[in-house]
Amino acid sequence: MSLSNNPHYLLGRIRFLNRCIESLRKGESVPECLCYVPKEECYKICKDSSSASASCGASTGSIGTLISVYESPHHPPNSKTLCKYNLELKKGTCIWTTGEKFCNDQGLWVKISKEQLEEQRPGQELEEGWILVCKHTEGGDSLVPVESPETISRQQQLLGFDHKPCNRWEQVVDVVENALYKTNKPQIAACDDAAVQKLRYVPPGWTFECDEDLVHYLYDQKEEEDVMQKWAEHILGCLKDSVRSIGVSSNETYSDPRYLTDADVDTYWESADKSGKHWIRLEMRRGVVVKKMMLSVNMDDQNLMPKKITIHGGGKHLKKLNEVDVDETVTGEVCVLQDMACHLPVIEIRIEECVDNGTDVRIRGLSITSSREKDLGVNADEFRSSKLVRYPRLLSVPPDVLYHRALLIQRFVHLLDSVLPYLVPAWNYSLGDFSKIKSIKQFLPLSKRRAELIAQSLQDSETPEPPTKPKVVVNRGLAAAHRENPSLDSSCRNSLFNQMYEALKGSAKRKKTLNYRWPSTYEQWWECDFIGEGISDQGGGFRDSLTDVSAELCPSSAESALPLPFFIRTSNQDASDTKDYYVPNPSCKEFHKYEWIGQLMGGALRGKEFLVLALPSLVWKQLTGEPVIWSKDFPAVDSVLVNLLEAMENMDQEMFEFRFGEELVYTTLLTDGQMVELIPGGSNVSVHYKDRSQFICLVQKARLEESKQQIAAMRAGLLKVVPQAVLDLLTWQEVEKKVCGDPEITVEALKLSAQFGSQTQNDQRVQYLWEALTNFTNEDRSRFLKFVTGRSRLPAPFCVYFERVSSPTNDELPRASTCSSTLDLPKYTSAKVCEDKLRFAVYNCMSIDTDRD
């Protein structure tokens, strides 16, 4: 039943959700019904006639099927010595198990209780057994859940109809939380108490921050898959949805394996191995089941055309699946594999023979039609990964405990998804609140409904593209002179920021100010005319202007003077990990300009441009409405003060009086250098030992709120562009990344962003470029991006073209066009020359003077 048609169920779920949130926040066990696991489930064998291997540890005997029972799901199912029993399942009969499941690299396991084992095999000694019902890999026979015929018959005899008790956790939640029923309350099937307690278990020392770390870890795994998907789109072309990676027996620069997947029959992959052993190896995406695999060939290739092909597939051990004799007169597609019944992790295409005994082979294309198996869920073996090192709070927790906690979090997020559309406020500028679940925003990245709601909210609030772009005339020479010595002009009127602000603000000629709520496809908000620079702005000048404004607001160099008063550096300039952060200046009262900064941030969030602001979590959390925590967020602003207050709280009276005496008074120093009183007349009131906790709280409050007015103005501007619902559905980390881009620019990420003309990745000039960028620092690569695209952070797609000259040169510099995001690279003699010339260009050739005379 739809929740929208039954408000009682909807309200019950919302109440239950709040109870779960409270339990998670306190580090307590969640309500039992969220962890419900049925005591009994029924399975029957599903035969796979196409595979010789057995997926569920099952083998076919003379009478029925033998099901292997293991003491633990951690034992490999192909190890006969670890198998405790074999249960014989006769044709047409079922096997009873508990509802507890466990998923690992082997596949999906279910538990059999001692009583259920006794029914199948009297006198056995195991307290519990485990059987593999479905494998990730080779397929074969599997066990599928069914409704027991005996149960259906008994229900019909007793009740006259098929009345099933609730045996899914979502049903149990609705029954327990909904007190209003017109008829009798539905029955709940008996639960597996041991399995329920595994899900409810809270490890010693577990906190809400541990749950957040676990969510981030699960999301990291998903992001890695997304990166693989992007790489697949770049390399695998039409196979990107089916294949994780593709390998070939040989790879020459003129015959890249990408030509197998570019859907162009005029291009091809050609082997270069005179041994005659040629193959194409495909690592398939998890769950992909091949329905049809086609190779494109051309009879005009003569002795390069394949004549005999075999297909092998499986996991660690490949077995022969098919053999195809190719008609020598065919030009077009040849089917080499079809109608697979299960997922195969690896498929290898082997060319056994070519026409006229040719030694090399040419394949003009490869295509796959596929479906997907059911996702088996969280994999317990992922929690043994070395990636947990990034989450120290999780390292000491046993992997099985993390696995069950992850299952619990998945259930919680599933429940949240079911009510999320009813909790999110509609677009109405800044009206609406998401306070019900604001405290668990860090769980939202796992939501499956969130992306759709965000997209809908942005679409509902967008406005049409303006008919004309405003033209902004600015003088970057004056702005550069101001940056060199800001003290000469306290009004900062020559800064690029103020020049643009004055040019863009509403005037009598243009009554409507820019609202920045355009569709994301509207990529150029204004047109720049840089005085003294030749430019016909097709987008490059606009992107340059945003990047330059970012550099004025938060300069990347700690040594440079601040050209604008809106942000000031934090006290942590000696700390390597937080030294580049800025906070809004408590002394600056130009709130209308802070609001414009917020609007620019909103435009960046909605579109594809970036406003790079080096702000700590303290600021981002206040912008998105997340709770700020002193111990977590303020160390990035003033770690010395955080440590001092912590020491003060824990020191004894003798140490306190020795260290502070009568000199400590009720004042504190703000980031901008202001000394403020914490109580009226506080500069004349000494802090006594017994009052130190009150003093600490007052200091924390004053420092956490020192930029409150400025952040409120930025948030007001942000909410004029971005709906409240979007800020409610995004975490502060995601908002930062959408506004500022990704600060880490790796060579791998640049490879995903780059496109080349006629060159392949194996071309020597391409290799020189990647070697040069590998030797760049992150700041160098940011400068490179700005040189080519006008953006200083990723994502920023660009194209590279190489000059068509026969003789190499070491004298010319690279040239770039930010309007078209293209780089023209001369033919250098070495990677070192390429590196030196490119580094010089990105630091010294930033003015635009090639677009017009």
C-alpha cells in the first residue's frame, strides 16, 4: 500500500524514524522491529542446466540434490574437508532455514538452526549450519525462497484463505507503529532472536560519529564504483554498462583496444603478436548476465579475419563456453555467445585460427546485450579492506560487527527514503525546515531517493535563460596593482570583485538583478571585456573572472596580502592540514556583498562553474544548517585555543591558579584581533577555578558565533538561488564540492577529463604530457587547469591538440584557449622539456590576447 494513501502508516513511520534517530544519536540499541528477522524461511532448489558447477554447494545425486552444510559462512564452499554435512533434498521438496543471511565474496549464505538441521539429519552435532544459496560467480544450481505448500494448505484450512503473517521488517515496523486498525491487528511471524540481537548490538565505545564514519566508508565504495564507471565511459564506449575493464593480448599505438568499443566499423583493434595467440579479456561488472555477444568482422581483412573463435568464462578457473566457426564471406556482426543463465566475472574471447593461416587478427567491433542479476547486498569481506585505515574509529571493530551495523544502517536509510518526499519542503525561497532529520544528514549520501528530489527541486525553482548577457568591463591591470599593495586603497574599489559587483548590481537601465537560477546548461552568466586585453568572450573570460574573484576572496598563498576585507585567515597558519582556511571577517559589515557572494555560490552549485573558497567545516555547516560541534569543527580555526580550553577543563585548582592567577578575565580574542567581553564588564572580572566551566562555555559560544552575521548574509544570498530543500538534502561536504570543485587534482582525474585529436594514450607526445603533469604539484596542476579551461578545479573537460610539424622543437611555448578549453602543444623532444615549458606557461602566460586583434 502506498504511504500517500494511508496517512496512519506514514505518520507511524515518521514517528518511528524519530525514535531511531534518537537511539543512533545516543549510541543506544535501535527499536527491535527495525532489526526483525523471521525465524523460518522456505527454499527450494532451482536447477541450472547450462552450468556444470553448483552454486549453492549442491551436487546432484541419484535420488535428489545434496546440499553442503558448513559450520560458518567464512569457510570456502569449494573445500570439501570443511563441509560438515550433506543434506539430501529430494525433487520437489523444500528445505527450511532461518531468515538470517550473510553475504561475502563467495555469495549469499543462509543459516539453518539446530532444530532445522535435526529435522533433516537427526543426531547431528552442529548448533547452527550455513548453506550457500547464491554465488557471485559461476552460477549453477541455486536455492530460491518460496512459500511452503504445507503452510499455504494449513492457512486455507484454518482461515479459508491465504492469510500470511508479516515476515518482512518493513511490514513489522508498520504493524508495531500503527495503532489504528479497523480489523484485527495483523499477526507477526516468529522472529530469530539471535539474528535480531546481532543487528541491534552496539559495540563498546561505539558513538554516533562511528556510524557516520561507517556511512562515509560505504559511500566511498560507491564513489569508487562511480569513478570506474566514468573511466569505463572513457575507455569502454558501448560496453561501459556491462564491462569493468578490457584487456587484449597485444596493444599497438595505431590499434588501440578502444576501437573495439567505439561503434565505428571503420576502426579496429589489430593484434601484433606473431605467436598467433590472440585474445580479448573482459572483466564484467558485478551481476551482469550476457544475453548476446557480437563481434564485428570484415571479409576485406583477408588473412587478418578470424576463422575460428572460442569463448571461455568463469572466475579463477575459466571453462570453455562456446566455439564459433566464422564464415569467410561475412562482413558484419557474428554472434559468439548468447543466453547465459548466470553472471560470469571474466569472459575471454580467444582467436584460435585466422583465414589462410594468418598470424595476426583484426576485430572491428564488440557489442554486448545483457541483463543484471539481483544485487546480493553489502559484502562482509569489504570490511577487511585496508581502506578502513582512513577511519581509525572503525579499525578495532570486528569485521562481522561492522557488517551487521552496515545492514542496520541500510535498513534505516531505506526507511528514511520511504518518507523523505513528505519531509522535504517545497521551493519557496528560504521557507521550510528539515529539522526532523537534520542531525543525521551525514546518512543521506546512501539515499536512493535523494538525487531525484534534488533534481526536481532545482528544476521547479529555475528561471528561463536571460535573452542577453550583461557585459562587464573590468581592468585586470588595476586589480593586479591593488593586490600588490592593498593598503593604498582601503575601499578596494579597484579589486576585480568590486569592479564586477558594481557592474552587475541592479541599475536604472537594468531593473532586474541577476537571479542565478538558470538551467545548468546556461554556462556563461555574463560577458567580460578586459581592458587592454584582446578578447571576444565565448566563456573563457567569464570563467577567468570567477577564478580571479575566488583568488581575491581567499588567496591560495599565505604570504600574499589580503586584497579584500570579507575573509580573514584563521589562526592555524602553522598547521599543515588547516593553514589555508579562511573565515568571514567579524569586523566587515558589508552584508550586501556577502549576500552576493552567497548568490555566486548558489550559481556555482546549480551550474558547472566554481567559486573556490577555502572555508572550514565551521562555515559550511552553518551555511547548510548542520549542527556545529566545538571539538570537531573549531580546531580548523584555532587549534591552540581548543587545546587550551580542554587542558583548563581538566587541570586541578593548584595548576589553574599557578598558570592563570588573577590575570584570566572574561574576555576572548576573535579571529580578526578584536577583544570582546564575555559578560558585561568582563575585562575587569577575574575567572576563578570554580567558574572555569562557565568561562569555557562563554568562550566557545563567542568564537563559534563570531561570524554569525556574515554567514547569515551569505546564507540569505545562497537561498535566493538554491531551494532550502536542496541544502537540506546535501551534506556540507557535498555543498563544498559542488561550489568549489574537487581540490585534489590527480593525473588519473585529468586523464578522465582530457580528449585528444587523432592521438591515442600510447602516443609518445601524450605520454610526455602525462609524465610532465605527474611531476607537477597539486598547485601546478590547478594552474594548468586554469591556463587551459579558466577553471582551477575539477571537473573541467579539455581537449589537447598537437602541432602537425615533422621536426621537434624546444623553443615554443604551449598555447591555450579558455573559451574552447583547448591546449595546443608543440612537439617537444622529451618529457622534461614538456614539463618545463608547460610550467612556465601556466605561471607566466595567463592574460588573454589571442581572441581578437
